[in-house]
Amino acid sequence: MTLTIYDWLQVQAYVVRHMIGIISSNFREVRLLFEDNMWVIYVCLESDNEEDIEEIEDMVDEVSISIEFNPELISAAANVNNESEIDIIPKEKRLKHDKEGVILFRRKET
């Protein structure tokens, strides 16, 4: 089974909804990927901050609950677990561009 555009849009909406209020100045980028039959929420932080990491973990849990309790809104192929992947990349280093997926947030950097 393949994902539909509606699957992507629905899961993006869940992630963005649960991201509201947790984005701090430490966040550099948030992407949504689908790898190995799993949704991956990739977050790049500027520094290792325990509070931000806890917020990300809570967000991932909330997205999982949204997917689980609204199965009629996405296809069976999209109704799978998700996980987070967190990178710490200091401001003086460029962001990695080796990740596929949809960029949901990227901080403006000079």
C-alpha cells in the first residue's frame, strides 16, 4: 500500500497542531518523513536542551494519539507508529540536507 496525499496532509496537520507552543529559539528545523513503514518527525536543535527534548517527545506522543484515534481520516498504510529523530547542530554549522520529507518549520538564519 502506498500513502496518499491525504495521508501526508493529515499527518502534517497533526504535527503542526501539536508543534504550536513548543517551538523555541533553539529549534532550527522540523521535518516529516515516512521511512521503514513509520512516520519520523525529524527535529534539528541548535543546542542540547532537556526541556526542548521533553517537549518533542510529548509532541510525538500526541501525534501518535491523533493517528490512533482518528483512523477514518487516513489510509491503513498511514496508520502506523511514529518516532522522533533529534539532531543537535550548532548555529555555526550548516543544516544537513540529506533528509527527504516535508519541511514543516525552518528557522530563518543569516
